[in-house]
Amino acid sequence: MADNNNNEEAGAAAPQEPQARIVLYCGVCTLPPEYCEFGSSAKKCKEWLEENHPDLVASVYNTEAVEAAMSHLTVDALARAEKAEQAAEKKAIKETAKAERELAKKLSSKIVLKRVERAKRKHVIVVTGLEAFGLDLKKVAKDFGKKFACGSSVTKGAAAGQDEIVVQGDLSDDILEYIEEKYPEVPVDNIEQVEEKKKKKSEGP
């Protein structure tokens, strides 16, 4: 009987496993809602929270405390607060517009895989345009070299000094498939495969 009591006491004293904490992330800026007000998209973040988790708005933004504080402000203080809010909104609008312009520019950017014939029917693939999608060309060139076991390096291109990756080998299709698999941020529709025509030697008289 004593053993049973001891077992029951031991079981009662056994620590419980910690429960996993569920963390909510904002659907606009991807941060926890508690940090949204410090970002550039605070207004949109609040609208998202009001629409998706209205029960959390008061606790996150403490609207009652804000309203109570606003009720004690003077006319001048209210004007300054309103002016500051308007300035913050203008800043957020500018940053949103900038982000939209950058996205539009990125979506319109082209990546070119140019097949170039070298001596003795050997080919290289010249890759340009990846930097528009935030990719580190040196790292990508290293990835190409490892993937295809070939020479791959970053060089200064002839066109406006744009950097390009030169891959040794006739690997245009393989590189296209690898970019699609390895770098999902790059739209496949933005990739063009072209071939540089070898200049014919001028015939003598």
C-alpha cells in the first residue's frame, strides 16, 4: 500500500511537458503584431489585424489608453499629433509606392542565357540579369560550377559594364531548369534563351 502511495506521489510530482506556444504573424509585414506599429506599413498592418483578428486590436494597439491620452491633450498638442500622423501616413505611402515600383521593375527585368560559340565548336553560356532579383552573382556562379562540374565565373560584360556569369559548356537548358528549381524568386517567364551567331570570316578577293 505504501508503494502505491509513493508511486502516486511520484506521478503527481512528474513535471508536465511544456506546451508549444502559437505565435501569430502579421499577414502584411510578417512580423508579430506587437511590432507592426514600428514598421513602414503600420496602417495596413492594423487594417489586416482588424479584419482577421479583431479581438486582438485593443490589446496590441491599446486603443483605450490612446483615446484616454488624446482626451487630455490641448488643441495645439492635438494638431501636432494629427500632423505627425499625417506625416507618417505620407511616409508609408511613399515607401509602399517605392516597393511597388521596385516590384514592377523586377517583374519586367529579363534574364538572358546566351549561347556563345568559342573556338573548336566549344560553347559557353553567358548569363545576365540575375542581380535584378537580388541574387549574389558570385554565389550563383559558384553554385553553377558545383552543380555542373564546370568552369563558372563572374566577368565584366561589354554591355554598359554589366556583370555577367560565364559558364563553360553547352548548358543553356540545364541552367534554365536549375534556376527554376534553385531560385523560386526568379519568374521562369522572364528568362530568355538566345544564341549568338558566330561572325563569318570575310572572304578574300
